[in-house]
Amino acid sequence: NGRVVTIMALCSPPPTAPRLLQIHDLADLLELLRQHGYSGVTYYDLGLYLGLSPVTLDVIRKDNERDIQICLRECLKIWLQKADDVDKKGGPTIHSLISALKKIKEKAVAVGIDMEKHPACKIFADHTSSQSQVLASLSYLAPLLHFEKLIKKMIYSKDEEHSILIEVQEAICLDHYKLEVFATVLLKCTDTAGLGNVIMKKYREAYCENELMKMENADLQVDHSAGLKIYLPKSLTLKFKSMRLKYGRTFFKVGSIMMQNYPPAIADDMKQLLTFYDKELKPSLAQCQKISEILEIVWDKCSLNDIEILEFIVNELDIDEAKLVVQEYNEAIKEFSEMKLSQCLKEKFSYGSPLSCEKVTIVVDQEAADLTLKDVRRLSGEIFRDLVPQIKLCVIRDDQSFTVICSFPLSLTEQLIAIALESIEILKENKVKRLTIGYCTVYEVDEVKPAEEEQQQSLYGGTGTLKQLMLTLSVQFLSSKDEIRTLNEKMLSHGKEAELLRNILGQKTRMLKARSVEDERKSESLQSLQRKFIELEAETVAVKERKQLLEEQLALFQSEKEDSLESEDQPNNKGVKQLKKSLSERDKEIKILQNKISSISIQGIEKDEVLNNIAAENEKLKLIIDETSQSLETDSHDEQIKFLTQQLEISKTEKKELEISLAESKKEIEALQEKISTISVQKLSPKERISIDDDIYGDIEIDNALLIRIVKTRQFQRLKDIKQSGYTFQKSYSRFEHSIGMGFIAGKIVKQFKKRQPELNISDNEVLCVQIAAFCFNLGHGPFSYVFKDYLREVETSERSGKSYSQMMLKFMIEDNNLPLDEHLADPEQDIEFIEELMTGNQGPQAAQHEDKTFLYEIVVNRISGLDANMLDCTLRDAAILGKNINFKWKAFLNKIEVKLCPDGKRHICATEEHDLKIYTELFAVRHSLFKELYYHKKNRAVATMIMLILKKCGETKLVRGADGKKLSLADAAKSMDTYFRLTDGILNVIKEQVEDEELQKLIDGYDRSKFFIPIGYVRHYKGTLQDLKTDVMKHSGIIEGELKVDDIIVDPIKSGYDLSSRQSMFYISTDGSIQQWTNEWKQPPPDIFPTAWRVFLTKRDKALVNKVKSGLTKVITGITGFGSVYEEGTDIDYIPDDNQ
């Protein structure tokens, strides 16, 4: 029909990355292979090309020798889990599967899958494999292909044409949209344009769902076979789509600005403006409740090149941000109209007298969206109107194209004919059937194609051409007459204007002469003013210099308060020197204060000795008085007693004065220590401080010099490699993040008490001790956190010298890094002991030194209520991981706790509102759900018990190198902190490489391949021990001797989070102001939570044994406890195999 495909269909999706297949796609994958006739016989070779190792495939073949389908299923299952080198082969994708099938000669299966899942590859292969002209042209098209990101390089040699084809094929296989891009590139070369059209057509058949747009012109039929056809290029029609998107985005942006920055009342103003514009809109506007709904009505009344109504509303309501959006769109549509669309017209019409004689046909692909067709028609009209002000335009739409009938001056006819002849090749390429200019048929496709010379001879010898040229000459002659007459009239007019101008010029000359005298006088006055201006300018310079000097002095003064990093960036060298001098003076001040502290401490020790001596003398005096009262007579007796009593009173007075002096010395030491801490913080530059973007608390900044040193130690940094909850199938976080969170929340609590309750007399030194205890709480955790803690408990090395591992690691960290405790703590030896007590929550010797501040022991670890920094941080983090909605807000919690003197005579942390009990109860309920769904979920515990068994089976194997270079076992490594701190979650890799035990290697292999222990079921109310339960299950399972050992059954007690609830309580301030205590109400565990269940696992992955052990556990439940359950068949399919494995 003579049409040319020039506009890309609007149905192509944007480029997408290849989707990685998941384990849940296994069933669909097997069905896909079955549908396309793959038998599975070559599963071994398929697995190799998919990236699986021969070792993995040998295990599959050995375990399933008699069933090929199971072998295929296991092969694909492991592939989907990305084992071995699967990622190096492109990961588990349809593309990598097809590639592997082709390599094992299963081409029919590969092609079938490719056609179903990715028809673009089939289209590409069918139309390029036998096209030699494609290969011949690829090196020339390389720059275009590179620009479209189809190939990697811009220049290729002739010998590399096959490489280009392969790269293009890979790009199309990854993204079918690239096939359309490739076809577009082919269209730009004459030799490959035909192939490009074919590929484009096939692409649209495969991917475009939009039906061809049908033109409706039942009421108007026009013959448009003749005339000039302008073919809109694909790039331009894509621009129409882009402009339509910008059009919609403009309304979206304006609506967003109105809704975010202006009150809802603005909608009423918009309705009123639109009602005055068009009363017919009033019913529609009455239904609108939102700004977006009103803008939809405005959108209907606007068009691509006319958003006047929207612009009027924005300007009338004075919305500055929206004005910029509207202005941006107007500029874009103006540029598009003037530049993009006008480029399709080769010549600009003149402004001579028009005669209607021509029509121009713009051919647009039927597949273009109807909205785009409207935009083309509207903007084409605008362009023609801009080119010719007098033009008459009629746009007719039919099922083939747009016909644009327009007029232009006949004076350009000959030029247009010449230009058309020069463009014959272009017309041919665009498949124009006929071009007629006036009466002259310039070009017409004939069945028998004559030579170009014959066409030109027939053209210039035809009557139509002569008639057209004669008409042109006639019009030109008439136009010339009109022009001569117009020129004569203009000459007469110009003569009159020249005479008038001469008269005006004479008058102005006389006026200028009169003004020249006045100008001379003003010139002298101006010179005088200039001299004054110069003088004032000099004075201004002097003032500026003085101002600059004052500013420099001010900068020097302020530089003492600025950070050292900012000071180093200042170009003023004097300021830098001044800052360094200031810092040096602060260092000297710190040393003086420390010396003073030492001196006061020595004086305090001396006073303590004096007090002790006085106390001893007092005791002696008391003894003497007693003895004297018994031995002397009455008179001398009274005098002697009186004398000794006076001596005793003097001693008591001296002792009291010394005690007061000693207390004042301690206060002075604390004040000096706080001053040192303040100076140390001021010395820290922003670069030295640690800033952390935390998922729970937001920005956390550590600005204490000692805490920064602690966080930077290798003992603290190792916590990054230890997961908080050990191995879990959910997203997890590290002990490092937990420690930072604990330090932050504990610091917030103690600092708030200090600020809001000054009567508590909390010193800065005590604040720092609480923070250090919180930050260092996790230091002693080993690989997989609580799993390793349980392991150490079983090998009886969990405690040494009565101290926890975190306490021992703290001491090692201080010694290993030579931390400057003297510079930051009031009494390092006493304070470290205090910190160790805070880390456990157990009150020790230091509690007597802080007798009135025992509430400090309830911040890091709260033995009374269980509500502490440790519990809060891990609960908030784990709840976020599981996406749980939690009503507890930590900031509100800080405002609702207070320290009060309680009925037990001690100060405790109290809740401030009685109705907050519900919030705390919900918090503990959430924590219980975390135990159930995360910490003690059977899936996670199956892995934890497996890791535990791996650790225990290492036995005395030497794995970790100690400080002396000798290797130690895990148990021995835990006895020395300089070796223990090297243990992280990476220990399993060390065990895998160094332990040769066959049974242990099988366990690790199962761990690597996600073949974990089998959960059998659980039991409650069992009266015996864990070992007794294993024995009973074995006894009732009917297992033959040798089939299974007792230790192949593992019993894992389940914790609930309410384990200590019976011993915990919480003080609170009642509504009448009295201090009460929640006991039974606190935590409120569910009624059926105790006793907690014991879960049973089986270490053997044998279905027959699994069924026997399940049977044994069922008999134990029904015959002994009556409480429990066995996991049903089909549950936990990831664990329970379908056959022996």
C-alpha cells in the first residue's frame, strides 16, 4: 500500500535485567523441560555446563542411581541454590539454561524454551544466520551499535564481524527490547534496511499487544495518491511520546506542589476560577474533593501545545514552584515545535501571494497510539502556520495516513521541482508512490521502472510541466507588476518622510547648540564631584582595612572554639598557629589538672591514714576509760574519766573535720575530672569523631575520646564478624551494631537522669562508666554468639576466675591497646571494677561506693525488671527484621522513666504512668514472638544444633594459632583472650580446611548444601532429663541395633522469653504519687507457656529412620507425657527428603 514504517509502536517495555530463578521456581522449571521434550538422561552434562562441580553431581548420581528424574530435579535444585560455580556461569537464569542445553546438543529443547520464554532470540537467529549482507555491514554499523549499548567497542575490523553478531545476540537475550533497537540501526543502512523492516515486523508481532489504529473518515473521502508525502522518522514520533509524558509529568508535579505546600482550601479557589471560565464545568467540579481530581478536569481542557488554563491557575494563585514547572514545559514544547518538527520540511515557504495548488501528505504508521496521532496533527498545523502566515490548512485523517492540503507561492514551483529531482533517491527509499507539484508529476512509481534519464526527459517534455511553468511565469509577471506599483508608491512616501526628517533635524541641531553651553557648566561641576568621590573612596578603603583587621582578630578569638579540622582548612596561617597554641595550652591544663588530682588523691590517702590512727586511738581511749572506771576510787575516778572523755571528744571532732575534708577532696577530684573530659571532647575534630547512620536510632555520634579509642580497637571491631543471633535464615545484624545501639541507648538514659534529676548527683565519670559498660557488653561473644556460649558451657570453660568472657576481654583490650584510662577516669582501678559490675548487673564491692546510686546497675543489665539497654536494642532491631508493628517508642520511654526512692529503701528506675503497663506487656509479647519466630524457630535451631555438633566434634584438634605461635584447640583458645579474640563466624571455614575427620566433613558438607538436621517434633511435661528423653524415643522407635545411636537424636529445650518472669518486677509511680510495684502483672506470660517444650531433631537424613523416630516420639507423647506433637509429613519440605539421601 505504499506506506513506510517510521514510528516505533508504544508497546515496548523498558530494558530489564535478567530475572534470577529462585528455589520456588523448581516445579515450573521441571514442567517447562518436560513440555519441550527433555528426558533428563544428559542431566550430568547439563549440570556441568550450568556450573555444578563433578563432586556435587557424583553425589547426586550415587544417591539416586535408579531414578533419572530425581537426579535431574536435585541437579536443578542445587543449581537454583547457586552452589559451586553457578554464579560464574551467569547464575540461575533461563538464558544460562538455554545456553547449557545447546552445548549438550539438546538444540530442539533449547529453541523451544527460547521461543516460549524469549522469542526475540529466535527472531534474531532466524533472520541473521543466513544473511551475508548483515555480516558485511556490521563493521560499518559498529559505532551506531556501540552508541545503543549493543556492543562493547566502537571500532571493529572485518575479521571481528562474527564477534559483533555474538555480542548483539547476548544483548538481545538479556533484554528483548534490544532487538527493536537493532532493527532500528539496520534501517539506517540501505543494504540492511529491508532486513530491518522484517525484524521490526516480527518483533511487533511477538511483543506488541496494541492493535493497529484504524482511521475513521466515513464522512470525508479525499484522493491523496498524488502530492508530497513527508515521512515522519521514528526518532521524531518517539519525541511525541516523550512530549506526551512530559505533558503528564507537568500536571503531576503541579499537583504534588499544591498538595504538599498549600492547604486543602486552595481547591475551592481552583473550582471558583474554573467555574468562571466555563459554567458547564460546574457539575463536574462539584464532584471533586481533591486537588488531583480538579487537575484531571484541567487536563481534559488542555492539550499538548496549550496548557493556558493550567498556567492561568498557577499564576492567579501565585504558586511560585509550580510557575517554574509550567515555564519549563512551555519552553520544551516551543523548542520541540520549532526545531524537531520543522526539520522534516526541506524548504520554507515564501511570503508571496499564495495560490492553492498543492497538498502535502504526512504518512504516520497505523500502529502509533491515537493520542500520538492527535499530537502530530496538532503540532504539524502549528508548524505550517509558523512557516506561512497566509496558509490555509486542511488535515484529513483516513486509514492510510494524514493528508495535509496546503498552498504555497507558485514562484517557488521551479525550485521545488529541481529539489524534488535531486531527492529522487530519498523518495525511493521512503517508498513514495507519486509526487505531484501543481500540474507537474515529478515522480511516480511504475511497474516497469525506466531509467532516470528517461524520467527526466518525459518530465520536462510533458504538457503538465509546461502548463505549470507557464502558470508560474504568469503569476510571476503579475506579481512583478504589483511589486513595481508598490515600489513607486513607497518612493513617493519616502520622499515626504525625508523632507519631514530634514525639518526635524534642523530643529534638533539648534537645540543641541543651546545645550552645549549648559553641558560645559555641568562638566565642571561633575569634575568637582569626582574629586570628592575619590576622597570618599580613599576613606572607604581605610575603613574596610580597619574592618578586615577587626574581623581577623575576631576570627583568631573564635578559632579556639572551632574544630581542629576546620582550623587546618583556613588559609590564615596566624589562625592555625593560634589554634595549635590553644590546643597546646589545653594539654598543659590537662596535665596540671591531672597532677592536681594526683596530689589530692595522695592527700586523701594520708587523711585516710590519719582517720584510721584517730579511730585506733579512740578505741584505746575507750578501753582506758572502761579500765579506769573499774579500778579508781570515786574522786580521782571522776577526774580521770572526765579528762579521758575530753580527749575522746577532741579526737571525734578532729575525725569529723578530716572526713569533711576528705569528702570535699573527692568532689574536687570529680570536678577536675569532668573538666578534663570537657577539654578532651573540645579537642576532638569532626574527623576524629565517629558518626554512624543506625537503622533504629538514626544518626549516632561518638564524641568521647576514650569511647572512640575503644570502638577502634581490634577487640571491638571483631564484633562485625559475629552475627547477633548466630545463623538465621532471616536478615541479621552483627554484635557490633548491637553494641553501638546499647551504648547509645544507655548513654541517653543516664544522661537524661543527670539532666532532669540533678538531686541524684550523677557525675560525668559515672556517666562514662555506664557508657563503657554498655559498649563493651558484647566483647566476650564468640562465633555464632549463643551457640558458642552453649558450646563453652558444655566443655566447662564458660567462666574463669568468676568473671565473664566480656569482662576478661575488656581487661585484655585495655592492656593490648594501652588505653589512657588515667586521662579519662577519676580512679581507673576502682572505675574498671565498677564497669565490670555494671556489665553483669550484679552488685559487687563497688556498690558500697555508689550506695545511693544503685539504679545505675539497672541500665545496662536490669536484674529486677529485665527492661534494660540490652533487651530494648535487640528487641527493636529483631522486630524491624521481621517487620513487626511495635507500639513501644524508645524516645517516649526515656520521658516516662524516673528514679525514685522505693519501699525497699533504695533508689530504682520507675515507670511514671500506671496505664503504661499495657505498652510494656505488649513489648514483652513481641519479644516472646521473636523467640518463637526467630531465635528458637525450628528452622534456625536445626542449623544451630548442627553447628554445635560440628564444634563439639572438633575435640582437641589444633585449629587456632596462639600468641606463642602454637596452635590450640577451640576449648584451649577460649582460655586465653589474646587467642580467643581471633575467633569469629569464619571458624567453620578453618574447621573445613584443617579437620580431616570424615564424619565432621560430612556435617560441614551438609551445612554448605543446606542439608540440615530433621525436626521430628516436640514434647511437654517430660519428667526425666534430656538424655532420658532420647533413650525413651529410641526405645519406642523399633530401631534395630546399629541403625542409630542415641546421640544421633538431639533434644533442644525451647526458650520463650518469659523464662525469668516469675522473679522479675517493676516499680512505678501511681496516680496518687506513691511508689508501687508490679509483680504478677509484670510481663504477664501466656497461661500455657510453661513448662517450655523440648524439640527433637534427627541428625540422619534417612526417610525410613525419620519415620521410625517420629513413631517413637508419638508413643512417648501418648504413653508418657500426653503433651506434644510430631511434625506432619510434607511439612518443612526443605528438610524432609522424599527418599533416602
